[in-house]
Amino acid sequence: MRFRDRFIKFMYGRYGVDELGKHLLVLAIALSALGLFLPRIPSFVCSVLSLALTGLIFYRALSKNINRRVMENHRYLAKTEKIRAWARFCKKRWSERKTYRYLRCPHCKGYCRVPKGKGKIKVNCRVCKKQFERKV
């Protein structure tokens, strides 16, 4: 039996890795990297915290209590939704920076996407339906 097959058999019925696990892993790596640049005592604290997070990651990934892990991940995703939505918006805005410009509506403070290089245009806000003029 190959290693891959044995691993699949071992992981059968276990939870595995989810978004919370991935973010905890990034945090553990960041703490380890931070510990490299700090003096002796804070470095030790960062190492211990990183090791504890790594243990938590393995505990969650190998857990057979799938319902509980799903609920933990669901709560985490619900609490971080605003931050993740903002990050998605920033990523979209950055990827479209050469063709579009995002303007803020002066009335409702929502964002309106308009094509770049059109000069002075009238923009209709999709949220509050008001019109304002801007140079793009």
C-alpha cells in the first residue's frame, strides 16, 4: 500500500483543513518570523505561541468531531466577513485600476465604478439613485 493510500485511509472521517485553520497557520508563521527579530524573552513568547497555534491546527485538522469544527469555522467566517469583504473589494479595485476608477458617492458614501479617461461625467449612484458630477 502506497503512502498516499495510507494517508487517505487515516484521514477518512477526520475534519481536515478549513479557512480558520489556514488563517491560524499564517498567524503561526508570522509569529515565528516576528520571533526572529525580537530580543530573547519576547522571542521565546512568540515561539511558544506559534507552537501552541500549530498544535491547535493539528488538533482541528485531525478531529473526528466534524460538527463542532464546522460550527467553529462558521462562527469565525461570520465574525470576519466585513474584513474579508473589504479585502476582496481592495483586490478587485487594484486589479481594475487601469480601466476603472472607484468614486465615492457624496450622499450615501457608497462606491461607484466608472471607466477611466472619460473627462467630466455625470455619475448615477446605484445605491441612493442620486446624481453627481466628477472628472475621471
